[in-house]
Amino acid sequence: METKKRFAVSPAPHIFAKDTTAVLMLDVVAALMPTVAAGIWLFGWSAARVVLICVASSVGFEFLWEVLFKKPITINDLSAVVTGIILAMNMPSTAPWWMLIVGSAVAILLVKQLFGGIGDNFVNPAIAARAVLLASWPALMSGSAYVAPFDAVSSATPLAMFGQTAEAVSSATVALPTTLDLFIGRIPGCIGEVSKIAILIGLAYLLIRKTVTWHIPVTMIASFMLFTWIFGSDPLQGVLIGSVLFGAVFMATDYVTCPMTNVGKMIFAAGAGLMIALIRAYGGYPEGTTYAILIMNVLTPLIDRMTRSRIYGEVKARA
């Protein structure tokens, strides 16, 4: 008896991918581990305290929301863990425990869950939380809150002196760290932004695993360095201080809040790099990574609309 072949008929998409949200988030967690380890090594157990509180409260708030509103429990997808780690990496090691919990609540409840959960938030939850904390408690989020690591050569904040004239720098009462100190992370700053070598290890892992593509991190850094040079500052020094490199690798590459096309990703990243350079050169606030990425997050739907491919057979006015 001849066996007839049967074909399964189902709606699109028809391409199967083995990657799940949990797998992708696990890759991001693994890529963040060198930065987390470097932060703990440089700042001590106070940095570990920040990471633990941010992760535990982020997962707890997501679980509580889903239980109260009788939604499917999604904490196993690790997205809340990623949000907690990224938020912790954007905090000084001196941050009080209550502020960390407030930041996690803003990220998970206000930015993520209130808009429908993972995939529906229009801005990066961790960045939005940092912006709220920075606006609410600036003294606890900048300046003297950035303590020097255990073996730092100086207690100066390099970002505060970035872009100043050579005369102003030479007349400073403290010595600026060397390029090696900036690269290793022996400088004051947020837990996750100081060690550039750890961030680059994480980027290499993400690229090898194909969790992210080169378009956003490379374009954002290149754009920032170009405009920093145009505005009269040292582009290499600009990358080695502040959170621009961490933002380009771990925050701007968020799947939900960045454009879908490669061209769109490059436009998004170039705009973010330009804004950071503008804020550093002419703004009253020395670091602009948070606000630059947030602004580009809001512009993402427009960029997607401008750069998406035309659907075959679609009417031109709607394509």
C-alpha cells in the first residue's frame, strides 16, 4: 500500500529557530559576568550587594505583578535577571538599598509590566530606571557617590574633567589616571562602566554567539568618537571614561527597543553617539549615555518605518 505524504499547513512564520527568550537572556547574563566580576574585584563586596539587591528585587517585582494580576509566570525567561544586572551596573557601589529597590520597581513595574511585559516596553527598563533615579536623587547617583576602587591612583572623576582645557587639567590638584588605568577600570564611576576590558570580553562573547550584531556597538562608538573629535576632545579618552562603551554593548542592543533592520540599527546607533558627544561637549551634565539611548528608543518606531523593506505585492502607499 502506497504511503501518501502529508504536509502540515500552518500560518507564518515557517522558519524554526532554536533560540528562545531564555537562551538569549542567558547569553546576555554570561556576557555580563566579566563586567560583574570586575566590578566586585574593583569595588569590593559593596558592589556585590548592589547586584544582589537589584536582581532579587527585579525578579521579585515581576513575580509579584504576575501573581496579583493572574498572568503567566515569566521569571524563568531571565529577562528580569538581565534588567536587574544592567541596572546594578549603572549604579554606584555606594547606592543605598532602598534606592536600588525603587529603581527595580520603576524598571519592572512602571516601564516593563505596565506596558504589557517583555516585548511591549518602548524604552529600555534599566535605562529608564537609571534616568528616574538620577533625576530624583542626583547626589546619590553622581559626584561624591562614585568612590575610587581599592587600587585607584586618584579619587578624581575623569568624566568631570573631560573636554576641559589643558591649562585647567594641569592646574588640577589631583592626578588624572593613565590610559591603562582607564582601560582596566582603576577609576571612580558606576560599577559596570569602569572596566573597559571586561566590557569588550562581553561584546566578543555576544558577537561569537551571534546574540547581537556589530551594527549598533560599532556604529555607536565610531559615531561618538567622530563627533567627539569634531567637538575638539580626545576620542579615545572619551570612550575610556563614562558609560558610552557599556551603553553601546549592553543597553543600546536591547532587542525590544532598537530597530529591526540593520540600516535602522546603524541610524539608531549613529544618533545615540552624536547625542552623547553633544551632551558631553555642550551640556551641563558630563554624561549623556542614558538620555541619548532613551531618546533613540522613542524614535525607534519612526526609524523602523523609514527603513523597513517593502512587502511584495503591497500597495505603495501602505508599504
